[in-house]
Amino acid sequence: MSDTHALEALVQSLRRLPGVGVRSAQRMAFHLLQHDREGAQVLARALQEAIARMRHCSQCNTFTEAEVCATCSDPRRDASKLCVVETPADQAALERTGAFKGRYFVLMGKLNPIDGVGPRDIGMHKLLERATDGVVQEVIVATNFTAEGEATAHVLAQALKARGLLVTRLARGVPAGSELEYVDLGTIAHALVDRR
């Protein structure tokens, strides 16, 4: 067995994070071991605690420590509007805007037939149950504007419309403060189609 087995295991573990390659993982590992061993201990404990305590909200599927998350249990939220997002990070981004006061459903993924991810894998059945509870009037599909996100939005919209719900899609277009000559052509084309 190599005398650097623990270091190699740490580097490989850090590489599991999105966007972290070998060199970045090595830098992080060396930093923690050389300059911040206490920070490494804090990180290890926080990871263990999060894994042990976090679960999915029974209503919206996001991460929470309670049975029902704070957003779903907030009586000031508009329960007639349900915003569907791919990840808890997407939900957090929408929340930071302060513009949406409804409720959420977090898919925890997107359709990707190439990788074998189908409607069952993203909790579509649970979403349909939630959306047809008799309270929800509008479902806002806020999946990302990637090929997989668009496919997910299409499949969800078809299923939700078939159940008599109003389905809207998160708008896309030219970013505020930008100059048209510097905006990519696809964004301009979508902005023209989705103009109001």
C-alpha cells in the first residue's frame, strides 16, 4: 500500500464535486492539509451532519431538516402558484430575486434519455400529484434553457396541461443593461419570439 493512499483518496473524493478536476482537487487537498487542518475537520463534520440530517421536503422535494420545509409551511406564500425548478440551487436563485411569492417543486434533475433519466427519475408523478391538489392554479416551469431543460419543460407542460392546469414558462431574452450587438444570436431570436 502506498504511503500517500489517504492523500490520493482525499483528492479523488474532492474530484467528485462538479467542476473540480485533478489539479483543483490536489490544490484543495494540499491547502487543507498544509494550512487549514482545523478547517478540514469542520468541513468533515459539516458533511457528516448534513448527510445525517437533511432529507427531502414531503411537499416540494427540496432539502430540509424538517418534514416540511420553511417555504412550504409559510402561510404568506401563494399556494395557487407552483414554480417547478430542476435543483435546490435553482430554487435558491429564484428566492434571492424576491420576485416570486408562490410555492415550489424541485425535480432534483432533468430528463436525459441518453443517461437513462426518465420522467420517473425526476419525480414527475409526485409533481403531478402536487399540482392537481385543487389549490394550484398555475404551474410556472422554470427549468434551465439547455436541451435537457427544454425537453423537461415540454414533457411537464404537456402532462400538466392535460390535467387542466395553466402552464407558463419562465421568460428568456436580452439581459437588462446589455447592448444588442454583444448579445448572442440565439438569445436575440428567443427575445423576439417571446416579445411582449
